[in-house]
Amino acid sequence: MQYRKLPKGAEQISVLGIGTSSIQASSEKEIEEIMDAAIENGINFFDMASSEAKPFAAYGHAIKGRHIGLSSHTPELVSKVLDMGILDMLMFSINPAYDYADAADYELRKGKMSKTGKML
């Protein structure tokens, strides 16, 4: 496995990662086996986004004792996880199409923003 160093710190991140957005279709045992196989093959970067809570217990078993990072769009979630003291890395991404969709719709309906996105 090839790795790349993070810009700050000494962590080496695998160039291959595992995306798990639809892993909830698997059993908890299968999820743990997938995570274990990836780890055994040197993968240490996992996108654990899921539309359901089902896989998170299996994730916890598989990554116990390892470095943990989080990427989120949700300030409330980030705050809760930071308070847990378990993160080694945090990426707080801003995606205007996602994060500001409700605000933009509100401003558009109130007549404070044009359809091109310019504030009036």
C-alpha cells in the first residue's frame, strides 16, 4: 500500500480508501469483516457516511484503538464529537449547494436574493 503524509503531523494516509455509503445493506458481521480486510491490507482511510445508524457499531469494533478523523457539514455533530475527545483529525467542509440550500431558498422566497444568487 502506498501512503501519503498529511500536511501537518506525521500520519500516513493510504492512497486507497473505502467508501461505505451503502454498507448498511450488509450484516454487522460482514461490515466488520470488510473493515478488518481493508485494515489488514493497509487501508486506513474510510468514508463512513451512511444514511442509517446500523453500521456504526461495526465501525466502532473494527477501528477501536486507531486514529479517528471526521468530516462533517453539521456544526452540532462536530461539537458533540469534539466533546468526546476521540478525534485525531477534523475536516469541516463547506459545500454551498448542501450547507446553504435552505438559507438560499429562504432568502429567495423573502425577495432578498435574485435567482442568480445575488443579494438584493
